[in-house]
Amino acid sequence: MQCVKNRTLSIISSLLLTGLIACGPQEFMDARGASDDDPMAAVIARGESLELPTQWDPPPGEPIVHHTSGFAKTLCSAVFITGLDWRDAAANVGGFTSPFDQRSAVVDTVVDFDNKSVSLTLGSGIVRSAKLYGSQGCITHPLGEDSIYFEPSVVEPMTPNPETTLWPMGDVLPDSPAPSEIDMAKVNEAVEIAMDQEGKTLGFVVTYKGRIIGEDYGPGVDMHTPFESWSMGKSLTGTLMAVLIQQGVYDLWQPAPIPEWQGDARSEIRIADIMRMSSGIRIVAPGDPDYTPEMGYPDHLYLYTGYNAFEWASTRPQQWEPNTVGRYRNTDPALTNYLTRLAVEGRGENYHAFPQRHLFDKLGIRHLIMETDPNGNFLTQGYEFGSARDWTRLGNLYLQDGVWEGERILPEGYVDYAFEVAPAWKDDGRPVYGGGFLWKDLGFPIEDDYGAFAGAGGQYTVIIPARGLVIARLGKYTGSGPGGRNLNAAISLLMEAVPQIED
């Protein structure tokens, strides 16, 4: 379905949340124009006026082969991580790297439950396959191969027994009544509306000052089930970088030490610019205001379906000076993950264990899987699966200014940076993106300042400091339309049910 771009901010906001625009956050973002007369004209013109004299080289390979790579990974993850029936997954899950209108090109589907793998054959005879590899989730094999280029590992959580430990470090909820200032009847109504199954919502959790006050799950799943989360993983990527900054490995404002950039103008791009989607690196993304399908297969997608995401991202040229133009592009979270790998392996640690040991274990997170490319590079620009409770835990870390049970995990001031509108986006007339890959405005019916992790297909974790609220909603990709309407209505009720916190 095409994302319909309307001309006024109020109409766009309303349609996104009511589900009449079936698109991910990047399509919403580019519909938020600088001019009521022609929303994108001013944005495009400004970008063209600031452009550097470099050229775009399209990714290699045929689009249908890349789409089928994404489809194989999607089915593998849906079946062997979320536990869905593969036919349900083929019809309803993961429409970003494998568009639904391209899936009919597959003439044979093999789901191997013993091997935990999926193989898809195109009419041309080309086969794309994906397999579950330890804690790295499902990985698509390189074309013509049946293995990957690194040794996968299993990383077990090192946390207290969740069955006997109180939330948030465990799964046990307190028996005490909800805070008296909350209208629990409206909270319960909000949960019921959010879970209306027309919207295909799989998990919905609401916390108030860190305490779960509302929660429900769809058929066949529960509080432990990891769901497709898509670009919420960008905020996770930013969080892991913030952990390294707190540990003294990097400084937010330093030039990013990407090896491929040393000795050229890209060496001036700061880590903060990258995490504001303002690096200026040249690729093509479907959400670019001047994008047309005739341009070819976008790098934004190739950073999922290629073989080495870090190599591709780090070798792209500059299109703009850093901190000048804001564009929603997967190069920036890929580069952030690259910096994380350089730092972790540079100090002799297991890169794939770093998220669990240095972040997840501290928060009680046990069911968040970060997937990789065939070279073991994290693809958490969108290839990650997390439970609704685990996303809520991560949201509460931000609500608590980066402090968890007395330990500062994120640097002092980082949450303020994340909640601040990125200067390049503000200059573009689109004040919708903050720092650390945090959305500042998604058109929700919230009168207070808020931030959000957001992913295609209607995946959200919304953080509202003024009310002490974190709201997580995850569901099947094709449910984003009615699911958005339900979420909009649920948030409206929660705004009535939970008062602002007095200073």
C-alpha cells in the first residue's frame, strides 16, 4: 500500500494514528513538510542547495533477490523466535525488507523445523535461505551459500530467577493496589481497546513510575515472547553507544573514529551527528523526500540484505556537511553499531555478549534478540526481536534519566540530548527527530513532551516523563492501520486516567 502524503501537519498526524497511512516512521517523517502549499518542495530545495559534489552508486544485485533475502529472514524469525505459524507470518509479518507484493515471486517454501531454517526458491531457480544461529537470531545466508562468516554464540542472561523476583528485575508483580491517583477503570479500558484483535496487537504494556498498571497479550504469545520490533532497534543502538560513553570509551561530541574515514572530510562527523540522523552520508532511502522507485534498490534496505552492513555504510560518500540536513537513513545506526563493535572488540570482549552483559542484565531484560548480517554485525536498525515487557524496561531507563536501581547506566545529560530536537531536522522545518535515534513527535494525542522508540508496522515504546508513563505496543505488521487507531484511542484514555506528576 502506498503511503498517502497529505499537505497539513494535523491531517498527517491524524491519519498516521488512525492507520489510514500504512507506513513506517520514515514515511510519516517525510510527509511532515515545511510548507502547507507543497510539503516537500522546501525540504528538497534546501537539501539540493547544500549538497556536496559526490555521486550515488546503487547496491549490487537484483531487487527481487534482495526482497527474497528479507522474506527468508522474516519467516525464520517469525517461526523460530516469535513462534508464529509460517503461513500467518507470510501473510502478516515483516513487510519492510520483504514487501508483501513481492512475495508471490517465491515458487517454493521449505520450513525445516529440525534445522530451524527457511529456504525460498524463486522462479529463476535462485534460492535464498535463512537459519537460526544461537543468540544472534536468524541470519540470511549469502547468495549461493548455506553458512555464515563467523562463529555464532549463545549468550545466556545472568539475572535473578524471574519467577521469584519482583518486577522490574523479575516477572513477579506486587499485590498492593494501584496508586490512588490513577483511574484504573480507564486504564483497563485503554488496554482493552489497544488489544482489539482487528489491530493484530500482540503485546501491550503500560507502566506508571516503573510499575505495570496495564498489560495484555494476543493469542498464543505472552510476556516472554519476542516480537518484530523494527526501528525501535535504532533507539537500542543509541542506548548501547550511550553505555560506552558512560564507560568512558567514547565522547558524544567527538569525531566518530571510523577507520575508513580517516584522512578525508568524513572524519569531521561527530558521534552526536550520527545519532541525530544528521551525518550527511549519501545513500538512498525510501523515506527520502525526493525518492522515486526508478532510482533502484535503496541502500536503506541493502543494509539489511547485503553481506557486510558496516563495510557498505562506512564506504559511502558524504552528501552534506554533518549536522546540516536531517534524513532518516539506516547508514547512521549501522555506523553506530560499527563503532560499538570497534570499541568492544578493541578491549578484548565478546561483541555479541556486550548488550546482554552491559545493559540487558542490569535491567532484567531476558528476551531481546539482536540479529546480525553474515559477518556478525548487529543489524539493529531494525532486525531485532523483543518482548513488550523488555521494551518497557528500556523505556523506563529513559524515564529514570538513565539510572537503574541507583546505578547510572547512561551518561548524565544523555536523556536530555535524546529528547532535544535535532538541529538539522529543526532547520529543515521538520522538528520530529531527537538524539540517540529517539523520535520527538509522532502525532500521538499527548499534550506533554514525550519521546518514542518507533518501528515500522506499528511498533512503539512511548515515554512521557510528565506523567511517569511508558507505553509499549507491538503487533503484526499488517495490523498497523487498525492497530494505530486503537493505540490512539488507548493513549487518549491514558491521558485522562493518569494525572501529570507534580514537581
